[in-house]
Amino acid sequence: MLDLETLRIVQASVGALTFVLVYFGTYRSTRAAYARWWSLVVVFSTVSSTLYLLDTGEGVAVADALGNALAVLSGGMAWAAARSLRGLTVSALQLAVVPAVIAVATLLSPRSDAVVAGTGFLVAGMAVQFGLAGRQLWILRSEQEGAETGDPRAGIRAALSSVALAASVLAGFYTIRTVAYVALGPESKAYTVWAGPDATTVVVMLAMVTVTYSVTEISRFEVAEAWRRRAERDDLTGLLTRDPFLRQGAAALAGTPGAPTSVMLADFDRFKELNDTFGHAEGDAALVAFAAACREVLGPEALACRWGGEEFAAVLEGVDAEAAVAVAGELARLMAVHAADAPAGTTVSFGLAVAAPGEALVDVLERADEALYLAKAAGRDRAVVHGEEPASS
């Protein structure tokens, strides 16, 4: 059987080859964030393995601390790679916190000839990082379940499954290592044979090969998804466009039977006069301000869209008529805050309708449109619920 030093040299060699394949073979052609993150995973994992070979001399404590920190950082980057597939980001601070703690803990830990200092902290950190990565990948995998045959998203499920399984296996393996390290001790034969550095090096290399096999397909999927998400958003406001809003809104209504759900239509008052008097730049600024208010009140993932021109629509899940009126008032207030420099008199009217059980979204929107007409007729700058009399100004 190969000794640990030889295994680590093999791992470094496999890592170097993997980096060439991922970076030059995939990232340079796709510029996918997933491929970039995995290139960094391979780099930091390989450097970490190389640092463990420096087990002599006065710098051994620093080499161990850096090796542990970079190993955990590579796990954090695997988590970042998984999040990138869902359009989510990770800050530098989020990535740096755990490795920094591991580095300090390693420097403060004793070292023996048999055990690298800080190993307990290292394996626990790796279990957490790969557990987070696996969770993101399984969530994404489940999100593709509804894709029909022929949909590009349906073809990615096998690749996502293999990578999610690899991350989960690594998380499970490092969890077992953590438990064995604490319960059996790092010098016990059971720990050394089944959960020690030799076994870890082999498992990491196998996972690296698995990921390399799938990285090109997943990276292309990520690029396609980014373009799809971009196509579903209005260029000016960043809110959904009409077609994806109708699809997602219909699904939201069908998925919340028995729960109150309101539909809102909002329309700027005298918007043509605003454009004609002050210019289209002022009009665009007002639209952007309203979209910002939507994100602030309804949340960044809310079902809100630019319905057309100066009109907006939203599905308010779990919101009854009274709460919908309150939401409209808060939107109007925050729109004024975001459009503080807008000309005086820039107001919005709202039409609201509460969905009946089993009612189609297009029918609820039609009732909300009727309520919006009443709001305009009653003097504008107000919210009207379908079936209720407009409040006097």
C-alpha cells in the first residue's frame, strides 16, 4: 500500500491535471461561475495537500495552519460553487471566517509525529462546508423535478445528482472522521485505517474525478440558466416580465388552496403628463423607484412584474384584503422615498382582488383591473378592493 506522502503527491498531481481540465477546458469557454469556483477548489485543495508534506523544520506549525485553512477554504468554495448554480452569491467574509478560525485553532493546538495539529477542527469544518454544498445541490436538483422531457433543465438532473452525491459523501465521511477522532482518538487503529489521512486522500481524489466528469455539463447549464433568468426580467425595473409572472403566479395560486391570496395591479397616475412635461428620464426614474419599493416591501423573490408601460402586477401570497390595502399604502410611501426627486404629484393607484378558491389567475387579474378603474375614477392615488366601495379622499 502506498504511504501517506506518496498518496499526497498523487493527489497533488491529480489536482493539477483536474485544474487544467476545469479551468482551460471549461471555464475559459463558458466563463461560468461554477467552473471558476471549482478551479479554485482544486487549487486550494492541492496546495493544502502539498503543505502537509512540509512536516519538518521550524515552519511546520505555520504549514499545518495554512494547510488546514486552505483545505476548509476549498470546502467553502465548493459551497460557493453550488450556490452560484442557484444565482446566489457568497461574500469574501463568509468564505474567510471558518478558515481563519481553523488556522488560529491549529496554531494553538499541540502537534505530534502521528497527528497534524488542529485535525479535529479541520475535519469538523470540512463536514460543515461540504454539508452546506450538498444541501444547495440537492435543493437545485429538486427544483428541476418539474422540468418536462426536452427541457434543457431536465437533462441536467443526472449530473447534479452525481455532484450532490459526491458532496454528501464527503460531508458524511468528514462527519464520521470527526466522531471517530473524538470518540476513538487520532492514534487508534480503527480511526487510522478507516478515517485517517490515507483514506481521506483517496476519498478526496475520487470526489475530484466525479466532479470533473460533470463540471462541463453543469457549467453550460449555469450559463443557460443565467440567460433564462435574464430573459424573464424587465431590463429597466428588474422585475419579472408578463409571461413568467403569469406562469409563476398561477402556480402560486394552485399551491396555496385555502390560504388568502391577493392580486394587485398598480398604475401610475397621469404618467403621460409626467413624461411629456419632465421627459422620459423622469418617467423611467419613477418606474425604477416603484420597483425598488416592491423589492423592499415584498422581498427580492416576490411575484411582482412590470405588467406593461407604467403598470405593475403582483401576487401577494397569504395576504387578505385588509393586509393588501396596507401593502399598497406601504408601496406608495416607499415609492415616494425612492423617488424623492420626482416631480410633485407623482402618485400611483391600486386595484386589489382576493382570489376565490380555485379561481384562475387571469380572472383575479381581471377583477383587480376593475378595481383599478374604480380607483382612477374615484380620484386616483388610492387603493380599491374589488367588491368594496372606494374610500373618499
